[in-house]
Amino acid sequence: MEVGEELKQPKWKRSVPKRISSSKSSSSLSCLINNLDDGCLMHIFSFLSPIPDRYNTALVCHRWLFLACHPRLWLRVEQSIKDPLEPGVFPSIETAVAAARPGDTILISAGGRHLASDIQIKKPLCLIGGGELPDETTLICSRGADSALEFLSTCKLANLTVKAELGSCLLHRSGRLTIDGCVLQCETNPLDFLSVPIVSTASAQTVLSSSVKCLKDGVSVSRTRIEGGAKAVSTSGYLTLQRVRVIYARTSLVFWFDMEQQ
């Protein structure tokens, strides 16, 4: 039928272009991504935030579950290890940090208490508590230690409780430190004026090269309860406290703030 003849036809007789249903298009896209090999899919998953995005990918199918939970994407800290030969599972935070590669995520199991005293982190890592709430995953800094965790690189802490006595919970030396949804707690003590939950001693910014933008040191805190100590934050370097917000709850204070070069 020619174009002129088709225009003479009633509207209900004219041919209508076929459209692909949304279900067919989504299934075809799913087939395309599943054609990728395991190494390529795992590389894509590595760009997702561990929680909730990477966790949700594990719910898609058995293959995605295997890849999303692969030791290359997660390192786990378990106090009671059933199989000591299981890859990617460690008995302590210190051993997990030592074995981690730059960019790795360490998932710390909920329940019980994990010892963390003067652990230096010199590579970009993400430490996440495995419980639903930060109170379910507790890091204990033994008395006499300077801090529970000492950061000398860009790192992130999420969903964790860190407790310290006569020291600091977190000691920031350099890099960008992000603290999200945590609890930082200095134990009550007659000498609690010596305790500070967050201490920063960053004194200079790191320059990669003349052609690369400077990596500025800093600390970013969001949705974090800070309890005890002489004060919430202490800085002896060039960082200053900025953009402070506080929510006064019945039993605690929840903080949002940044520490950056002025």
C-alpha cells in the first residue's frame, strides 16, 4: 500500500508501529549484562558502594550472589572462624588490614568486641560494621594505647562503634577520612580530660605532581554520635572545624561537621 492510499484509510485501519514491551527490553538488557565474564562483572561491582548497592546485587541471582560476596570485593573479620583456610576471612582487624589491598572493603562481624589498638592504616580502605546498627559492632581500644585506629590515607568508617579510654578513638594523620553513621565513645574516667574521640594532626597537603590536583587532607563526619572525652574534636595541625550541625537527642548528641583547611 502506498503512502497516499494509507492516508485515505480510516484512522483505525492505519498501521501502527510495533513497540517493544518494557518487560522484553529489561530482559534483553539483563541478558546482555549476563554475557559479560565473571572478571568484568566483578570489576563493575567493585565501583558500587558496599552497602546497600553491592549487597543488593547479591539478591539478583546465584551467579551475582557468588560474585558480590567474592573475597576480592570483601574481606571479613570473624571472631570465630569455622574454616581457617577460607579465603578473605581473618580473626582480627589488624590481620585484615595487613592483608588488604588499596581500595578493599573490610566487613567486621557484628556481636562481641573486636580489639583495635594503635592499628595504622596506610592505604585507602573502607571499614564497615556488619550489624544493622553501629552498636552491634564494637571496636575496643585498650588502655594505654594512643588510639584505636590511626589513618595515614584516604579511608571510610561506617556503622561502627569505637570505644577508647585515656586516648582517642580515631587519630587522623593525613588523607581524607569519612566517618558515617558511627558511635565514638570515650570511657568515663577520672582522667577523661586526656581523652578525645577524634584527633587530627594533619600538617601539610600531599602533592602528586604539578599536573595533578593536590589531595587535601580532611575529615568529614555525618550522623555520628560522639560521647565522653574532654571535647569531641582536637586538631593540632592546619585543619579547622567547619559546618557544624548537632541534633540533641534525649540520651546522646548526633554530629555533622567537616575539618578542612581554612
